[in-house]
Amino acid sequence: MNPLDFTTEELDRLFDLAVDIEANPAKYSKKCEGKKLATCFYEPSTRTRLSFESAMLNLGGSVIGFSDAGSSSASKGESVSDTIRIISCYADICAMRHPKEGAPMVAASRSKIPVINAGDGGHQHPTQTLTDLLTIRSLKGRLGGFTIGLCGDLKFGRTVHSLINALSRYDDITFIMISPEELKVPDYIRDMLTEKGIAFKEVISLEDVMPELDLLYMTRVQRERFFNEEDYIRLKDFYILNKQKMALAKDDMLVLHPLPRVNEISVEVDDDPRAAYFKQVQYGVYVRMALILTLLELV
Amino acid sequence: MLNVGQIEQGYVLDHIPAGKSMSIYHHLGLDKFDSCVAIIKNARSGKLGKKDLMKIECDINSLNLDVLAVICQTITVNVVKDGEIIEKKLLTLPKELKNIMKCKNPRCITSIEQELPHIFYLDEKKEIYRCKYCDEKNHEKF
């Protein structure tokens, strides 16, 4: 699943459901009674896995699964296609994370039960994008009519690419891409924005553009994406959001981050009411609950 | 000048860029074919200077010609029946290609699961093919 596979109307329905879940959790607490979610995580991911598990438990369902390939039959050489055929007999829905790109798609094509892509290598992480969109819609009240700054690793960060693609379908959004020269967005993103006539600019200084932003999406420079340790060390602390920079921003600007953060957001920003990244985690649970209910056709 | 006789039924592929006919021979699976195939390389051409030309004697429904457009969209495909050309096919890039090229992305699921078909879809805006699983663009040259 790619968030762009949903129309904006379908996304609206999903987000409306998530908002209702947030407002009336008791109404949904037994919706998945008797249903099982299989979390098939071929690589470790504490937050995403726990978010899915928490979502299913909040719905009254139960959870089975594994949290790394070593404790699954993949270590014996079993293919994803075979694993999912077996999981289909044990569970009603599956969330899969795999280091190989396209693995959840292969699983979905062989499966009798819905398969949610919980991240496949550097390719896609659709439920993170749904989380980002729901957070923006809930806290800003709209998906459109704002200026969003995307800051940090814009070259390798798949969450940034997915978010730009998803937001590009809404009206009146200006993108400000803030990154060092080495970590600028790939050409295809720039081409897509130009083709669609969407306003964007690329800058290096975060301070210079802070007053313009309605949203700031910070990202981590990921060590695992670099071949050269020296480059990583040089770029990892290129941007650090602190109180001084926050003082330049609008009073209602929001700071988002897909987490985990390392140094790019100073802990002193956590208490600022504009810091929305921990609320974002909570919205991740709501949107995954909405997705599970929708895919199991329980709404 | 070399003369190759007429075919009764099959295809005459004309205006193949010089040197590409053997690639077509392999990609159409003609090496596993039991019928008569004539390949003329480096023939004189008013349009191209030099060209390759192929005559394939076969049932006109037996070949999947999708790969031809990927090799070169300007190839002329003449369909022959009862010794006459009954149709000139226009080549367009197919929306999907199966097992014509292989995904070279080491992070793609096809790199570890050998039994998966290698499927590429057409990115129409850029006229390039991307792997259905990982979206990586095809780098294979024909």
C-alpha cells in the first residue's frame, strides 16, 4: 500500500474514523474481539511494532508475531510467500516490516488476509505518512493552505519523500526544503513539484526561513544510509532545533518529527507547546486503529 | 545483394537498428523456436544507412512482441499471412513487462526470492520502466 493508492476522499474517511476513535475510544474497544493481528517484523522496530500492537489491543483484538528475522522461519530459508500463506491461517490481518523492498507487496499478493506495509527497506513507510497527515489535519484543522519546512536529510529520508508526494495533492501548500547541499531532495521530487506547479524553494539556513513556516518537519540524519563515516559525522549535527530558533517561529507553528530523534531537536524544545512530535506518536496509534478497522471491514 | 525468400506466414521485422537483431532473437525466445528464422545484418538502408532485418516463419499468434518496442519503437512489424502483408503493427511501449529484464537493486525482494517473476511497469511520464516491487528504474540496455 502506498498512501497515494488512496484517493483524498478515502483518506478523509480514514482520518474521520481516526478522529472519532480519538474522541470515543470506548466505542471501539471491542470492535476487534476475536480477531488476531500478526506482526511480522523481519527487522527490529520498537515504535512501529508497538504502535500496531497497541492499536489492535485498543480495539479488543489480540496479537501474535515475531520481532526479528532470527526468531522466524526466515532464518531457515523460508520465503515471504510461504510465510504469509501460513500466517494467513493463524491471523486475520498482518503488519509486515522487511528489509527488502517490495516484500510486503509480495506477501499481499499471496495472502488471504490484508497485509499492511509497516516499512520495506528504504522504499516506503506508508503508515508513517498516514500518521503525519492525520497529525497535521488534527492539529492544524486542514490539509492545505500552509507553508511547510522539511529539514535535515531530504535525500535518503523516505518519510519526507512520501509526505511531499502525499501533500502535493492538496491545495495551496508551499514547500521549503532545508538541507545541506549533500542531502538535497532527489531530482524526481523537484521535477514532480515543478510539473504540478507547486511552490517550493531550497535553502540551507533554517534560521532564515523559520518566520515563514506554519509547520516544520524535522528529520534525523541516518547513519545507516552513509557509506562514509566521515560524511555522517560532518552532517549529523548540521541542524539543531533549539529555543533560540523556536523564538523566530510563529506562535502557532508546529514541529513534527517521525522519531527517533538524536541531536536534531534539543530536549529543551520538548516543553514548547508547538512541539507536536510526541502527539504525533499518539496519532500513529489512532490511524493504525482506523486502518485495521477499515481493512477488516468492521466499520 | 543477398536474397531471402518470401515467407508464407509470420513476421517480417524491418528497420531494426544495425546490430540489434541478435538481441531480438534472444528476447523473443527464437533460440528455443523450431521454425525458420532469417536474420540479415547490416543491410543497406536509405533511412538508417545500415539496418538489420528478420523474417520469422511462425503462427502469427505465437510470439509476444512486447519487447520490440523496448528495444526500438521505430522497428516496422509486418504481419504476413498466405504470403501477403496483412498488417503493419505500430509499436507502443507495453504497460507491463514480465521476465524481460531483471531488477538489479540489491535491496529488492527479487534479489533473495528467486522464484518471483521480474515485473516492470511503465512510468509513462518518463518512458522508463520501474520494478513493480521496489520502483527502481531499469538500467538494462537492449
